[in-house]
Amino acid sequence: MAVRSPRQRTVRIGWRHEVPVPDPGPPPRRPAPADRADPGRTAARRGPEASGDRPLKAALCGLGAVAALALALWPLRVLPGLMVFAALLACLAVAVPIAVALMQSRAVAAERAARERERLAERRRAEEEDLRRRQEEHAEEYRRWRVRHRAFEAQPRWYAFEPPAGVRTVVVVGGTEAGWSALLTGLGAARLADGADLSVVDLSGRAVAGDLVALARHCGARSRVRVLPADLPRLTLGTGLEAGDRARTLAAVAAAADPKSDTGRDRGLLERVLGALGADAGTDAVLAALRAVAAPDDGVHDDPSLGLLDAERRAAVRAACGTDRATADRAWELERHLAPFEGVGSRAEDEPPAQVSVVATDRAAGEVAARAYGAYAVAGLCRLLERGEDGAPWTGAVAVCGADAVPAAELDRLEEAAARAGAGLVLVFPEAGDEAMARVDGPGRMPVVMRQPGPRPAARLAEWFGEVPEVRLHRLSEVVGEALSGSVADGYADTEDPAQAATVPTAVRAPASVAPLDLVRHLRAASVWGRATAQAAPVDGDGGPRALRADVHGLRSLPPTAMLVPGEGGAVLADANPGIMTLATATLATVEDRPHGGAVVIGDGAGPPRPEDDEPPANVGPPPERLDWR
């Protein structure tokens, strides 16, 4: 199992939803022109003045009628000429002031009308100037709104979520098989994009790395799956080691089967056995040697397994280990615990390194056997890492699903060996047990909380959080996570699609990076997460995130792919769904790496429209609201 790569790598364990540029809202409406002056209003103002001139006009008409009557009666000799002349002079004397008053009133009315027209013209010019100014302001405001709207529409909304610098171990507490499948597939996609390696120890009893293996095969990367105990004869992990390393590996298996055993004593006994047999002795020979220590010399006829060793080697083993009662009893116990590994590596062949390696346990083997197989796989990985050279952080990556089945001592050794070799480590615990809570804190570790299976671990995590934080949960996480909650296959034999393998042949290539666009295409074709997320893409823009509290109820109701990561600035909610990479709103940059901190910068090239020939700028944006007819 290759666990290192030639150069430093990054790791992506999920996606984080952020909208740094807020929605600018609806566009600003165009300014409405002011109501123009109505000529009827001017005529209405002149009505009182005309009504005031009516008595004078009536008086003039009356004086004219009296003068005409006097002139008409003079030829008829009704009135004498002197009286007619006196009447005319009297009418003229009265009519002249009245006529002068009417002329003055008309002049005053004309002057008022001229001033009114000037006032209306000045008002119209002011209104046009104000309309021009408001249109220019609206054009500038609309331009800025358009820039903000374009930035809002074009901005990424899903950012890559990576462990901070200095983190070497990611401790995942809780989760379901679907959430673990999403986490491993996303982590593997990031490793394939960088051309790096990933080793997975799957102790869940389900094919949680099935989508990862399918993705690797679709990308043309070499992958290898070993399901224990069926593939023990083909397993090369833990073989070819020196006597001390091999003895420590087998002692770890015995400790997993019997936690009360003395690991140091077992390791010493196995070292003496391997010293007598040689470091290249098979596991069946080691088991025969342990029986030889515990059985009498003449038991070779009753026990055919003792026939694997000749009398000289049996004597050498007994001389090296001793034949006292305590040693014999412990030899029997070791032989019983190591019996399932009798054929390990017996049919192993030299194979090229795999970019994605999976060692899984069969659920039918039982819980005790799963612990033994997991301890063997983890111990073998520790020996490989210890033999490697020092590397940069996350040069390689190792993931252990169901880490609660591995002895704590082996997890400690694995963490130390991974830190020295520069390999990142992902430990996945099914719930917040004692071992998981003991590893959530510490230098170089990042805790990740997923859905809790019961109220007790949820209450324990809520107490560990202290002040209950509130996070924003996106609807896409709920839709896709719940839709694929039961998508994990029961075994790795069910993960390969024969029809797809027959129609889409892919050549196995040497470890090399996969371009992001090619990786998106492979995710959509080979992973259920990619296909489901592509179908649920319209949900990405519908509605907003809802608030979720990290209390007991909130931790138990998290979507299968949701990850709650505590930090200095508060808890952060991420999504392990690898299909988010296929969305158009996803970016490989992190939230901390986004440019300008999410601010909108308006460039000088898109300045406000410049009016030409003193014409007002064109109206932009929606029209103003129509006034109520009432």
C-alpha cells in the first residue's frame, strides 16, 4: 500500500456555503417627471379679476345707452339741445374714469399673466434641471446596482473546506455510512486531482469507499480493494517486515482480540519465535511454532500443523522460548488469536503501487474478528509509514473508518508514524465515545462533528461545545443527504457496474493529477453523489439557509453529509458531499482565499454615462410606479 507521494499535497474534506456579496435587491426605478402647469389653472386665476370688472363694464354700457337715448330724443324734440349736450357731457365725465379704470385693470391683468408665464417657465426649467439631475443620479445608481447584481450572480457560493495549516489529524465524530462515503469520496477526489495517494481502512462492514473506488477506476487511476478475511491470502500488508516489526504487528492483533493481554510479553515471545524461524517465515509456520511451544514433543502425530516444522526447528523454538507453564499457556492463546491470519500473504504477488488502496472487513466476520483485522491493517500501515522518509504535511493520506474498533495504542502509533512520514490522518468514530472524545483536542488535530446516533453521545458533544452555537444549514445539504442516506452498498462486490465497465473502458495510468473539469465529468459519471447533486442543482438557488443549533436535537438531526467544525470564530458548518464540485457555483478556493474579502469593487472603466449635446441620459431601470387614479 503506497501512502506517500513525491511532493506536498493539500486536502479537501468538504464544502462551505458562503454568500460574501449580498443580494442588491430590485433595481432602482426611474425618476418620474413632475406634473406640468395646466393652462386651465391660469384661466381659473383670472376668473376673479374678470368678475370684478363686470360692474364697470355694465356702467359703461349704461352710460352709452343714456347718451344714445339722449341723442335719439333730440331730433324728436323731446329733449332740448342744451339738455342733451349736458347729458352727453355728464355721461362722458363719468365714462372716462371708468374706462381708465378698466384699462388699468386690463394692464394689471396682462402684467400678472406675463409674470405667471415667466414663473411657470422658470419652474419648468427648474423641474427639467431637477429631472436631469435625478436621471443622472439614477443612471449612476443603476450602474452600481448592475455591478453589484452581476457580482452577486457570478460569485461562487460553495467554497472548498480544508483543514487549517498545522493540522495533521482530522478526527470525525459521528456520522452514518452515507456521510462517511461522501467524506471519503470527497477526500479521494482531492487526492486524485493532485495525483496523490489515499489508503483507507474500512472497518464499518459496509462499502463506504465504494464510490471512491468507482471514481478512481473511472479516472484511470490504479485502485486495489482487499476485503478480509476472503482476501487475506492476497494481502501484502504486514508481510516482508523485519522480525521486530512483524512481532509487534502480530502482538497488536492479539491485543485487539484480548484487550487484557500483555502486549510487551506477547511481542517478546513472537520475537523469539521469529528469531528461531527467520523473519521470512510464513504465518502458518509461526502458528506451528507456537503450538510446538505449547504441545509436547510427541504431539506431531496428533497435530498435522506441527508437521510444517522439522524436529530441529521445533527444538530451536522451544529452546528460544522456553517450555514453562506460563509460556505454554500464552503460546496457546496467541495461536488461537492469530489462527485467522494463517494464510495471510500466501498467494500474494508483486503488484504495482495503487493510488487508492482499500482494506475492508466483511460484516459477516463478526465484531471480534473485525477488531483483529482492523488492528492488523493499522499496524501494517504503521510499519510502512515508519519505514518511509520524512515528508511535508499531507504528502500522503490515511483514513480509518470505524476507528473505535482499533486499540488505542495502535491509533497512537499510527498518528505518530503519520506525523513523521508527512501523511495526513483521518480517524472516523461512529459516535462520541471515550476514545473519540480523548482525541478531539490536542495539537495538530481538527475535530469534525457529524450526525450522532443517540441522545447520550449528542449530549456529550453538546456539553463539550459549551455555549451552543448557531449555524446556517443550506437546503441542498438536506435534499441530497437524505436522498442518498441509504445508497451505501453492503459489500465491495456490489460497487462495480458491469454495464458501465463494458461500455466505458479506461486505461490504467500512472499516478498523475486529474484536471478539475475532467474530475467533474468523472464525478457525474461514476459517483451517485455527482449525479444526485447535478439533479438537485436548482435547489442551490432556492430559498436561504435555515438556522440550526448544535444542541442535542440539532446534533441528532444533522443531514448525513453535514459537518460541524468548531473554531476560534465560532462553529462552521460544511458539507462533505463531493458532488458539490459539479455545481457551477462551486470553487476550489477557500473562504479565506477569496479576493477582496468578498467586497464589490467598481472599476473606472464602467463610469457613469456622459450626456452629449445637453441631452438628458437615457432612462434605465424599470419605470416608476404609476400613481393611484384616485
